[in-house]
Amino acid sequence: MIQTINKVIYRAFGLNIISEFELSELIINNNENESIDVVINKADLSERWSQLAKADDMYVISKNLFMFHIKDTAIFCVQDGGNITVSPVIGADEAKIRLYVLGTCMGTLLMQRKVLPLHGSAIAIDGKAYAFVGHSGAGKSTLASAFIGKDFQLLSDDVIAVTFSPDHIPMVMPAYPQQKLWQESLTGFGMETSRYQSIFDRETKYLVPVSDHFVTKPLPLAGVIELTKTDGSDTEIVPMKGLARLHALYCHTFRSSLLERFELMDWHFKTSISISDRIQMYQLRRPSSGFTAPQLVTLILNTLNKEDLA
């Protein structure tokens, strides 16, 4: 069962997080004078769950609360954009609990705080952040890993926290120095799977630390690139225009189905307009088969260089 420790302060997604549980993926914040944004506690939620949930419910939602139950793992509660409570099942796997805390819980908490959580990977290029978004299996993390192999740096993998600076520039807040890569991607990069820990219940996906290639400061969001697969053999990158830009931001918002239940549709629409008006957006189409990540890096960099020259 997951073990509690003396509370440690971490820094991730632009937030100071104090947790009863060890979150080994995150960077420890040694500045004890900073205010705490998020508290992660352990508590028994079984009675509260039985009061709020119906027999077959997997989750409960209200404006400022999101509870969900993962069988044989835990009940999780995210509330008011500042509190995450975990009620572990006896014998639950610690790594699986952390996976949900850093994924679904943090993505939901960011939404409650009105910080846009995009689902994808973000890389730093020339002091700016570029987000790779797409549906599951599109190759977001693989493409980010290819950039890391070229000595670019990671800001986030899975959940990308986008907020605004005082002068209304969209900013990406660094998450933590770790990627999740499929075995196929590791093989394509010549990386031995034996060096990495597999994700619980997903033996062919692995946790890959990238501490040496991680950005620890916020960077302005300069572009969003949507990855799609095609049946052809060619790759191409095309600018996104008009409503397609807003549609892409909605589709690739982490847990976008929760927006309406949180009464955040109007906020999301206005936020998406503010972001899309200030950044470049592209759709990158690649073949469904074959390992194309290195070629895509070249295509993206050439496209961005042309934009800079223009």
C-alpha cells in the first residue's frame, strides 16, 4: 500500500504542491517561504463516496468537485482547485496511484483553477514553447522524444498547463521531467526497455526520466501542432485557420468532457480565442505506419524557420 511520508513541497505546473505521499517524479521546492497552492492528503473517502455516488457510478461531478473511483486502486477527490484527497485500497500499487494523481487529478485541478490543460507534449524551441497535441497513439510523446534527442528540452508530457502572463501572453508552465513512451518508440530510438520501468497494467509503455533535458521556467506558448495519421506515405504540415483552431484546442483539452459539468464552457471558449489569436497553429499529417519521428523534427524546424524569416 502507498506509504505516507512527512509532507514534502514540490513544484509542478506552476504550482507549489505539499503532499503526504512521495511524488518521486516531481521536483522538490526547497523554498519553504513560498505559499502553498495544492494540498494532497490521504483520507478515508468511502462514506462520502457512498453518499454521493450511485451503484454503478465511476465518478461524481459538481461545479467545484470531481470524485472518481478506480477499482482495486483508490477513490480520488479533487476539490476547489487546491485539494486532492486520496483514499487508497489496501494493497494498491503506489505507482498506479501516482499515475492518477499526476494525470487525471492534476488535469482536473488545473481546469478548476482556470488554467487550460492541453493533452500533449510541450518542447522548448529557441526560448519558446511548442505543444504537440493529438489523439491517443498519434505520436505526441514520440515526437517530443525525437526533439530531446536533438538536445531540445521538455516542458511537459501528457498534461500541458497553459496560463497567461500579466501582459496576456499565453505561457506554458513546466510539469516534471518524465515521459511515457511505447516500446515501439523506444525501439525506434535504439533505447533498451530493460532500463526503464513499465507503466502499471501497460507493460509495453514505459516511464522515461529526462532530467538533463527539462526546462524549469515558464516559456511563452508560440505554437500548437496537431498530429494526425493518414493512409498515404507522405508527410506534410499545413497551417490551421479559422474555427479549426478553436476546435483543435477544444478537442485536445485534457478531459474536455468535464468542461460543461464544471460550468466552464464560456471560460474555455474565451481562453481559446485569446490563445489562438497569439500563436501559430498547424496540422501535421504523417503516415500511419513506419517510424517517422526524426523526419518530422526536420519538417517542423524548417517550417518554424520559414515563419521566422517571413
